[in-house]
Amino acid sequence: MTTTLRNATNYQAGLSAEAIVARDYLSRGRTLAEKRWRGTGGEIDLIFREGDRVVFTEVKKSRTHEMAMQRLSPRQMRRICATASEYIAGEPRGQLTEMRFDFATVDQAGTVRILENAFMEA
């Protein structure tokens, strides 16, 4: 498989995983605010509203949930947090906005696992 084809396949798999995760959150009454929101520091896969709280969600897909979990690094968490800070600056309460960082994994069967408050250590 060529690099270009592999990149396109990975991109489509990522979009599919994000759609699966978005449906899961929506089924639990969350409101989707943004998909693939891009700030100057990077991109956040999904942003939801949960009442007054903003939930930033990073999505990873792999053959297993364990493999997907290994793909999120502390450096990436810091980048997502910095990008979230940029997003929150546009909220009415600014940096006082209640927020949470979730990590969602999708396995090859399309099963979703969500780890809430996943960035506590970042």
C-alpha cells in the first residue's frame, strides 16, 4: 500500500471513528458544538456541550481499545489543552467556563469507550 493511499485510508477511518463517537455522545443528550475545530496550536476532534460545561474529546481508532489508548501522548494532551484554552476564550465566561477533556477510543468492531476527565495528568 502506498503512503498516499495509507494516509487517505487513515484519514477516512478517523472521520468514521469521530462520527461513531459523536453519535454516542448525542445519544446521551450532549450537543455537538464543533467537529475538527482548529486553533493556532492544533485541532480538537470533537467539542460537545453538556449543560454549561464544554467537553473536548480526542478520538483514536485502532484494532483494539488498548492499542488506541497508546496513541495519545502527554505532548499531544498539552497541545489539545492549549488549543482548548484558545476555544474557551470565545465563551461568555472565558477561562471560567467549566470544561472537561475526554478520550474516546474506537476498536475495529466500531465499539466506543470513553474515558472522562482523561487529561487529569496533563
